[in-house]
Amino acid sequence: MTPEPTSLTGDSPTGADAPRPGPPPGCPAHGPGPGGLSRLHESPDLKKLYEELRAEHGPVAPALLHDDVPVWVVLGHAENQQLVRSPAQYCKDSRIWSALAEGLVKPDHPLMPHIAWQPMCAHAEGDEHRRLRGAIDAAVAATDFRGLRRHVNRSVQRVVNRFCEAGEADLVGQYAEHLPMAVMCHVLGMPDEYGDRIVEAARDMIRGTETAIASNAYVMEALGRLTARSRAEPLDDFAGHLVRHPAGLTDEEVAQHLRVVLIAAYEATANLLANVLRQVLIDPRFRSQLNGGQMTVPQAVEQLLWDEPPFSTIFAYFAKQDTELGGRRIRKGDGLLFAPAPANVDPRVRPDPTADMQGNRSHLAFGGGTHECPGQDIGRVVAEVGVDALLMRLPDVELGVGEEELSFTESIASRHLVELPVHFTPRPQQDVLQRPSHENDAPPQRDWRIGATRTAASAPSAPPAPAEPDVEPPAPRPVPPQPTPTPAPRGAWQRFLHWWRGY
């Protein structure tokens, strides 16, 4: 970042012990970092820090990343929209980043996996972006969402069957982190790859542990097998649509884009699912609105996309020319963080941060502009069905600890719920092909068709009594005709719900 009149990096030496220049004019020193700038990665409470930066600097504030790399944090809702909707001024190609060109960003910088340029649609522009993104959009558009809902329901059954008999569970580690991966493996075309190992590998990659490189290799090996199989025999799945698309993606491009879709969708959906379940469990009013019909599950999901977006910030955008944003002069090559978390509570669009935002989709949880998340509707389906089906299986689920005992791990990119311990009445496993229900002893459904009346022949009858030999049975008495009961008509809303849930 290079605020006027001179760059934060300026002409200073770039060694580890070199002095750093002071803050730009109009930016009073306010933190432990060089120049008085706040180090985002060292903050124990980023929500609080963002509000302090907003109060001091306005909608666009200077800050520092790891190794004291300068960056602008875009805090305002309108300013974030301007950032992502102005491709002539900002792009995601880090090769133009001044801090990288000046040597401030070392090859082993912790954020390089997020920021380093790669030949994929997330970093491409112009015709190349349209070519790659067109293939992704076409694969998403080909998704059978009714079939997807059916598969999510079945995946819920499989995952819940693992712990339903125990009467207790951790809905983060045993549910929210498993369900999205099970679904995404199916969507991409590799259902046999789903298991504990790929879930652990994905979590390992996201958390950046010492074994993250090995975990990435494991995931890429699985995606390489999928790409080769799809190239030989394309099926009607995400990978099959990518390899068949007229854009002509190479095997490397197919595998890399499959990884982006898999990991981004997994991380975002796991966070969203955990956050919605947490809100249901800690807020009786929220739960009663769901149970009483005042709020639908999709509305609950949208509320949490405002309150706890899956990604707090997204790395990163870079200025293609000298420009202005939120009253700040942005220099060519400056880096900017797109920040949905502080933007969603911008007082100019949300004066009361506790207000219900039901039905309002103007949040920035899925980004915007040309790089808006292409799979957001898939994530919504997994979260909506995942919440609804779990509450159907375990209607008396309750938080197993005090709300104050719940903890989060926080990074610049996102905020993760560590555990969500719950207890409930132990229940037997269910057939994965059965609709999730807490009525485990319900009789099996018989074949029927809409509009048909069940006849007496369809009901079980008692076996006939044995006739006595050589005794003539008495003549039957005439029975007056009884009116045929008319089944209660299924309303349009019930028929829609039956179809929408995949059954």
C-alpha cells in the first residue's frame, strides 16, 4: 500500500532490520506495528480492531500483514462493492503488487498460498478470465439442484448415523466438517474419495500446518485421478462438464479448478453450517422463530451470512492505476483486502448490527463482481438442508456446555468455531434412503399416487376364520353403502416442500 504522498515502503531498505517509514499524512499512529499501524495477524479480536480502524480512518484503513507488509483494509460496504466491481481499476493479479516487486513479500510468506498468482480464473482477467470462468459457470449451471437436495439428505443420514446412538456429539468435528466434503465429493464426481482422510487433508491445508504441503499433494492426487477418469469417460458431473467444455481446459487447469471449488466450497460451507447451528442452539428466540414458522431455514442462513460470513476477508485485490477509494488515494500496485465481515456491519447500511436481515441478500459474504463465488447456491443448499435435516433427526438437540465456553480460532481470512458439543436423546440409525425423521418407528409407506383413494384392499385384513364342515353358512345381511372417505387435499405449499426437499 502506498498512501500519498509517498509509499509506505518508500525507498527504504527492505532487509529485516531496516527501519520502516512513518504513517502517511492524516493517519495517526495507533498500533504496535512500524509506523504505528496495526498488525492484523496479531489482533486477538479482529471485529473490535476493524471498528477501531473504521472510527479512526473511515471506510478504507491502512494496516499491516505478516512481516509488516502494508495493505489497505476496505471496511465500508459501498467501498467493497466499488472494489470488486471496478475491473478497470483493480484486479487479483499479485504480479503487479508493489510489496512483492520491492521484496517485502518473501517466498515463504504465510499468505503466499492465498496471494501467489496461479493460472486460474480467480487470478485471471479479460478473455482468459472469461474462458476459465465460463467453464466453471457452465458446470455449476448444469447442477441438478433437486437431485442435490436429495443427496444432501442422504449424506446427512450417513453422517448422523455415526453418532446418533451415542446421545452426544461435536457438531463441528463430527458434522459440519464432514457433511460439506461428502456432498462436494459427490458433486465433483468422486464419491468414493470421501472419508476421514480427505476431510483431515482439507482442514490441514486450510489451517496451514506443517503437513499442509503433504495434504495438498494428497488432494491433488485424488483430483488428478478424477481428471484422468473424466477425460477418458466424461460423466454428468462437475468434472465431466469441465473437460467437455468448449473452453478446452488442460488437465492441469481442470485439476487446479477442481481444487479451488472443492476447498473453497468446503471451507465456506463448513463455517456457515457450524455458525447457523450455533445460533439455533444459543438463541431460544432464533430457534422458536424456526420452529414456529416465523422464519424459514433459508432466511436463517441469510441472517448468518450477514452476521458471520464464512470468510472475514478475501486476499487480495491490487490497484492497476493510481485511483481513489473511500477518500484515500490508492497508488498503482497497492494491495487491498476485500473484507465482508466489517462491510456487513457498516453503520451506513446497518445502523443496528443486531437487526434481523431476513430476505436481504445484499451482504458481501460471497464476494461480488467478476470474481463472485460461482458455487454459492450449492453452499446454500448444503447449509439449508444440513440444518433442517439434522433438526428432524435430533429434534431435542441441546448445547452441552455454556455459551461462554464456546471458542473460536481466528485468522485474517476467517473465524472458526472450534467445537459445538451437544446432547440429545439417543436414537437408532436410519436407512440413508429414508427421509430424515425423528419418527423412527413410523410404518413403511405403501405405494400410492396423488389423487387416489386408498381402498379396503390396501389395508391389512384379519385372516378368515376356518369354516365348520358340513355346516351351511348363514346368508349375509345387506350392508348399507358407506360414503368413501375423501383424503385431505395436499396444498400447493406442501407439494412444493415435498419436491424442494428432494422427496
